Amino acid sequence: MNIIITIVLTALAVLYAGLFKAKKALLPLTIVGLLVALGFVAVSWNTPATFFGMGQIDQMMQMDNFALAFSGITILGTLFIFLLTQNYFVKDSENVAEYFTLILFTLSGIIIMVSYQNLSMLFVGLEIMSVSLYVLAGIKKLNFASNEASLKYFLMGAFSTGFLLFGIALIYGATGSFDLTVIQQYLVNHVKTVSPLFYVGVMLMMIGLSFKVGAVPFHFWTPDVYEGSPSLITAFMSTVVKTAGFAAFLRLFAGAFAPLHDFWMPALMVIVIITLCVGNITALYQKNFKRMLAYSSISHAGYLLFSLIVLTPNSASNVLVYAAAYTFASIIAFAVLILVKQRTGADSFDSFNGLAKRNPLAALSLTIAMLSLAGIPLTAGFIGKYVMFLNVMQNYQTVLVVIAILNALIGFYYYFKVIVAMYFKEGTEVQLSIPFQYKVVLVLAVIVTLLLGVYPSLILNLI
């Protein structure tokens, strides 16, 4: 609870700092608040699980190692995103504090999402996160693409929330409780007499959460929203927000719904296969780097869902490793994209032509990010894919592994297009300078990506 309180108080402090025109204090206040929240994560690590509640219900949220691990990754990812805000929002509005506050409130919803013990708190956390993101997607008020992204995200988000709420209502009708432990115990005690309402509720919740993580066929909002939103907000949505979605997915389906694994697994496997194929094949045909990253994020959603196809004690750790690898590589990619777009005004692959000559640091960082996303050895992305493949191979899901490997090979092509453009094509001679904060993010993210690729045990056995 200290983590959420710290983030909310930081958001309010930043908002009041903006009210009194203390613009220079916004980023330092935010960084200090996030570092304090990370400190609470570290202090609470490996302590007995703590439950928090309201009124007569004392188990609304559970702060265990699972929640702390994913809270740490999301807070660290958000910290990196904030370091990329240098002069980013100023050109669109003078009220920069509002944007900082919205991102922090989004993060508070995310912490609730990764630590819920009661389905009502899943909904509360999801809505706190989503409402803030609807505003952030349309942050550029005079930009038609940004407005369109915000409207699409709002409509599709509200639609998916309807599925989720209906599913929660049916599960409550079948079990009489929102508590995950009670729901799981109901399934254990009524193996052969589970209410039909429960089966329908499980499928509706799967649909609702698949919308949130951008899995096919519930992905239609993802490319347009990611492309239309400001690049910094897209980076936040495709990394921190997606990680939270998968943590929520995992806590529910690998925990409370685990006794019904044989029922919902075939449907999930179909979603995984079409997500991998649609995401990778569609990314092949993209000429816009940002849109390619959007379809790439869809394919990575497929890999992350591997952890639910075969439930093992390592499923949570595997998701954590993959989410960390994907988060830091994507932050590098979006950081370089923002710099290139500020100089060239475009985000096509051609914008990266000759980047290695103009700025070797940016080119090297982006190369490592692309190699990690492609799953090349000695990067965190390779370890992420390896543990996911190993997870499903233990149950002889060879067909799924073959499909996944073929899709990974497709991914090599569109990721290497960027590397080829940077090193082997002639581009403009416009000099690309990197602000100090961007250098910090690029260097730290590259170190983390390589460190996890060489020493994956650093986080592989955390949970």
C-alpha cells in the first residue's frame, strides 16, 4: 500500500507544483517519488504477503513477491519514460504538470492491477489506468491523428470493459464472491458441478483481457492508437501498460482459474497462434517504423501468452523476464524514434538511413534493441523467448513451438530492416544530437538488456 500512496502523493505534489508554475521542479519531484516507491518495493521483498482491504473486506489487494516484481518493472519503466520527457510536452501545452500527473495516476492503477486479490479491485485498477490513458492518447489537442487515437481507444476500451464486467458478474453469480481464493476453492470443491455461468464468465473475461493486451482478434485498436498517439505515450502504453495487462491476466488465469485450465486453454491457444501470425506477417508490410512497432507488440503478446498455455511454477517468472526484455528494448526504440522524428519530421524506415554516421550511440542502442526484440543470443529478448519456448515444450506442444519459431524468423526480417537502413544506406547529413537525459536512458536500457541476456538468473528466479 505504501507504493500506491507514494505514487498518488507524488502525482498530487506534481499537480500543485504545476499550479504554482514551478516547472523546473516537476521532473525532480517525479523522479524522487518513483525512486521512493522503488525503495518500498525493495524493502518489502521476500516479506510475508500483505493483504489490504476496505471496510468488512480485508483482502482486496495482495502485496506478495509477484506483485512486487511486476510493480518494480513497471515503476522502473515509467521512470525511464519520464526521463524522455525533456521538452517533449512543452511544444503542445504549457500545462506540463497535468501530463505528468496523468501518467502517475495511470501507474497507480497499474500497481492495483498487478496486486489485486478481489475482482472488484481489478476493475478499479483497470479503469484508473484506462481513463488516464484515454486523455494521454489525445494529448495533442490540435492533432487530428491524436484525437482519432483517443476516440478509438476510448470506444474500444469501453467495449472491452463491458465484456470484463459481464464476466465478473457471471463469476460472482456462480460463486458468490469476488475473492480469488474463494473462486479457486469453489472450482476445487465443484470439479464436476461447476455452474454454466462460470464457464461463460471465464470466456468473457478472457475476451476483455485480450482486448487490453492487444491479442488477435481483439487487436484492431492497437495499430491506429499506437500510431496516432504521441510517441512517448505510445512507448508507455506498449511497455508499462502491456506488462500490467499480462500480470493481471496471469494472476487470474494461472491462479483462480487454474483448475479449469483444460477448458479455457484450447481457446487461448487459438488466440496465441493467430496473434503470432497476424502480428508478424502484418509487420512485414509496414513502411512506418512506429506502426511496425505496434504490430510487433501484437506478436509479442502472443509470446507472452505462452506462459498460460502450460501452467508451471515458472510461468510468472517467465512472463517477468520476457516483459522486462520487451520493456527496455522498446523504450530504446521509441527514444531513438523520438530523436529522429524531431530532426526529420517523419517516422518511416527511410528516416533512419545513415543514422550510424550521424550518431553512432543512437544507432548502436537501436541495433541492440532490435536484436533483443528479434531474440538474438546474448540479449534479454533471446532469454525471454527461450524460457517461453521451454515452457510449452515441457508439455510436448511441438506444433505451437514450430509456429512460434517460424514467426520469430519472420521477425528477423522487419527488425533487421532498421539495422540495414542505419548502417548500409545513405541518409541526410542533418546532425542528430542526444540530450543528456536520453543518453542516460539509452545507456542504462542497453546495459539492462545485455546484462539480462548474459545473466538471466538476476530476475529469472525472483518470483
